[in-house]
Amino acid sequence: MPHPTHPDHSETAATRPSHTVEALIIGSGLSGIGAAVQLRRSGVHDLVVIEKADELGGTWRDNTYPGCACDVPSALYSYSFAPNPEWTRAFAGQPEIRAYLRDTAARYGVTPLIRFGTEAIRAQWDPRTARWHVETNRGDYTARFLIAAAGPWHEPLLPDIPGLADFPGTVFHSSRWRHDHDLTGARVAVVGSGASAVQFVPAIQPRVARLHLFQRTAQWVLPKPDHYVPRAERLLMRRLPAAQRALRNAEYGALEALGVGFRHPSLLRAVQKVGALHLRAAVKDPHLRRALTPDYTLGCKRLLLSNTYYPALTRPNVTLHPTAVRAVDGHRVVGADGSTAEVDTVILGTGFHILDMPIAQRVFDADGASLDDHWKGSPDAYLGTTVSGFPNAFILLGPHLGTGHSSAYTILEAQLDYLTKAVRRIRSAGWTSIDVRSEVQAAFAAEVRQALPSTVYNAGGCSSYYLDVNGLNSFSWPWSTGRLRRRLAHFDPEAYEIA
């Protein structure tokens, strides 16, 4: 992916081109596209989407590693207003999801609104004009509403491993896959065993000479009920939209039933047995099986699905190192347990900056304090969407809204419902701005934190990306997505300071 150019700071604010819009959206992934569609439907036509890359798609543009696919059923992993009867698999692969986003953006008139190669450098609220001033590498923008849709699965998390920078071979993160680097016959070390590694390890295993997987923590991996969708079924979905809605509702109901267990971890024991049986059926070696057996409750970390991951680890050219990486010494990768691997390629499956989203360092209040400054390592937003001190700004897929069992689209559409109701109310009432009251935001955060300890996210006995640098769970929604949708279905002006 081409690196965006950075602004020429020799320019002054007076000489840089300036644009005035009613709404500015940062990011053209599933959140940004959805926001543009729903804002236009609400009557906001003077809007722009800025995108630092040269193509839309967000995480589905960036992640092109072999085997990349969704772990949520396809029928549910799509906008409710833009159902797709053409999914060829029950769990769609990356190329199809990316094509779906591209087609949806084109069909709903969003593509012409996107300014590609345009990176948000700094956005600051100006109380004198009651507008957001956004500096980019291609001119400045002034906007009444700011929508941060950069998403949490965006910026790769690169581990600080001594000696890695001096590794004489090839190193890359799974979300920046080097397709020009031929892995045929290569000796490869994979660092990390999360959602990405579970998908790409089986895809590359047959090609490489040796594969060393460094697993800091074992993962629960369930069977993936994936299958090819026959043409007859796709034809039915195309001709009978009610059938597609029924499938979506059925899948939503099934995942919500699973979600009950996330709030009552004792109920997950039955599901955990499925994971244990799945492991036992695929891995006969008791030592390898023991190393792959988690010591925490299923659901404490992100739920993983695969029919090929465990079998790949039993192949003769694969070695599992159940340890973190301590250092890299020349071509040798050294585990914390002292084990070593001689390799010429290192692939980092180490995840993303989930709770320390880079966008938080670029959005500033009227006094020049960033979201990062406000959060101090623990992201916080009222209903996961608005932050006190940042008027007329909305964060999509923000803190407190993550679930371990449902679709990001379910969360996003609840937020878009809230966002559009807020914007419509502001416009119809003639208000200048709304700013969530600090006490309202604090009360919501306290309510969430009071409910989290009994959930598997907090009580499951693991350390996960749900926990921030202060040890608080700033990621998870501790209730059902039905409750989330109901909570976000009503915009209450009493929660806001109105100007």
C-alpha cells in the first residue's frame, strides 16, 4: 500500500487550499462508508470522506494475507440496508468483502465523496466558529460535524523485540503482507497465534520448508461451519429478499444465544468442550495437544474459528514453540524458554493498536488537548460514541462497544442510528453544537465497569487486547447487542450541553 505523503510545513494556513463542508468523515472502511450513506439519507449532502490510502475498504483493503476471511457469517457481516445475495461462502473471504464494500460505496454514491491520498494530520474544535478545523496533507477543511471512522483494526502493532530491526532476512506484519516475497521453500517464523495467524498459517504451511510458530498464549479454536453457497441458494436469496432477511435474523439469534454465555461464563463450558474435542480430533500427539490447550475460559480472548489450523500444526515441517519471543540474533529467533529457530523470514501476526488508536493523537479539543490526553490510556466515550470536550464529534466502533460474539455491522448500525438522530435534531432545532456532559459520560463508564467483572471478558482468566495499558477493559460491551441497539436508538438532548 503506498505511503501517504505528509504535509509540506513550509506552507502556511493562508496558502493551503481550504474547503468548507457540513460533515467530514475520517476513513473509508465499513464505518466511513456506512456513515456517509446514512448521513446522506438524513439530508446531509455537503460531506466529504478523507482517506489516506489510494483505495477504500479499511481493514479489508489492508489485510490481504493468504486465507484472510471473516469469522462472522457473511449474511450478518454486511449492512442491513445493503444485503448481498451473492456471497459464495457462508463465511466470506477478503476479496469478496472488499468487493462488497467497493460496490456498496459506488451504488450509494459514496465513492465520488472520497478524497483518496488525503491524511488527517490534526483536527481541532474552534469554539469561536463552532467548527472543526481539519489539517490534511492536501489542504484544510472546516466542518460542522466530525466523524472519526478510522477503526481499531487499522494500525499494526509491531512488537519491541531486541534484534528484530537487525534481522538479515525479510520481516513483515500480516496486515502488510509482502506478496512479492516468495515463501516457497522458505524457513519462516510466525510470531503470534491470534485471528490472523490462525488463517494464514494453514495457507502457507504447504509451501514453506519449515514453519516455526511462536505462541505466547494458546487459543481456543472452534470448528468453522463454513461451506460453499450453491448457485441455487444464491438465486433464491436474490429473488426472495425475505429469505435473506430470515437467514440474517437466524444467524443473529444464534450468535446472541452464544452471547448469553459471555455474560454468564459458566454456560460456556459446553462450548468449551466443543473446542477441546475439536483439538483432540485434530491433534493426536499429547505433548502438542497440551501446548495448544488454553488455561482460561473460552471467550476471554477473541473467539477463533478454523478447520485447518490444528491439522497444519501437526505437519512434519511445523514446530510449535509455546513461548514468547525473547530476542532475534542474526537469523536465529530465540524464545523466552530458550528454544531457537533458524529462519530467513519473520511474519508478525501481532495484532493492532486497538485501544491506543492513532486517530486519538490527532483530534484535539478547544484547548489543544488530544483525545489521547483526555483518555490517559483508558479510552472512554458516552455510549461509545461521543466524548465530553469534543462537540459535534462522533467516534465509530469506539470504546465500550466491542462484543466477542457478534458482527461489527450490528454495533456500527446502532451507532449510525444514534449519529443521524443527533444530527437531525441539531439541524432541525437550529442548535450550533452539542457536547456530552462530563457527568453523563462518567456515569455511563461507571455503569459499564460495574457490569464487566462478571463477564468472561474480565473473569475468564486471561490477558487480552480488551484490556488497556491501565488494566481496565475499555473495549467490551457487557450486555446483549439488543440492549446496545435499544440504548442507542434514542438521542437524549438532556445528556448534552447545547449551544
